[in-house]
Amino acid sequence: MAAHNAYQSRSRGHWPCNKHSAIPDKMKEADQIDAVDRRIIRELQRDASLSHAALADRVGASPASVWRRVRSLEKAGVLGKSVRLADARSLDRSVNVLCQVRMTRQSAQTRSDFEEFIQSREEIVECYAMSGEWDYLLRISVRDVADYDRFIMRGVLAHPSVANAASNFALRQVKYTTEIPV
């Protein structure tokens, strides 16, 4: 009986817990996403330019229902902004460099200063704060090795928060996707 009550609570979007436990809102939202929502998310990750009618046809729902569901998923933060992906090779930015960065200090101010620098540099297309030996992992998109050399020497290594960095050049891209499994 207790398992049945817990299931009923979850199916209504409520979790059985004591008053001291905290379940993140995103976790609650993810549990309320049904099969149609998942199909909508998959299709929009593949092609965000689909009309509501075309999307409805692909997921097997009415256009009005799809419109409401998309708005609800946007409001919940499950779906973010729509963008068009540019071809790096066509824009002469086909060299990808993965750069590991070690900080001089681990203070909040040092990290904040470096992260502000990261946001200001268009060459840095991804940045992750890391666990382990290195503090950050950057993916940098540049024209060529000389362009990267200028960027790393005058940018990253010149930053007062950076102790050192190690770079790895991608030889070719084996897989790239922006789709999150749902």
C-alpha cells in the first residue's frame, strides 16, 4: 500500500518526503514530462524551425496541444532559446583546441575574474569548471595554429589568474551533437 501511495504522489507531481528534504525543481519538472513532451523535445532539438503544425504531425498531437506544451516546457526552463548552428569550416574557424587551465589561486574572486574573461572572448565557445588536476577545460575555435598562438599568449596565459595551460588540437571531429538524450 505504501508503494502505491508513493506512486500516486509522484504521478501527481508530488514526492513523498519529510519536511527537511529538498528535491530540486528541475527534478520535479523532469518527472512530469510525459511521452509526448519527450517527442516534442527530441524533434525540436533536431529542428527548432518546425512549425507547430509540422511538429504536431511528427509527435502525434494537435497543433494547439503542441503549442501549449512547448510554452509550458519553455516556462519550466526545459526548452531554451532557439538558435541556428553555423558551420565553423565555412566561417574559417575550423581549428578546435581543447585547452586545460590551472589557476594561480582557488579563491572566489580569482575564479570570478577568470570566468568574466571567458565570457568576453568569442574564440572560447565552451568552458567547463573541472574537478581533478585542471581547473577549467576550454574549447576554443580559431582559424589556424598562428591564430591560436596569438590568442593563448595574449589572452589566456596573460590573464593574472592563470598559472599554466595545456593545449590539445583536435585532428577531426568524430561526433558532435547538441541533442540531450530524452
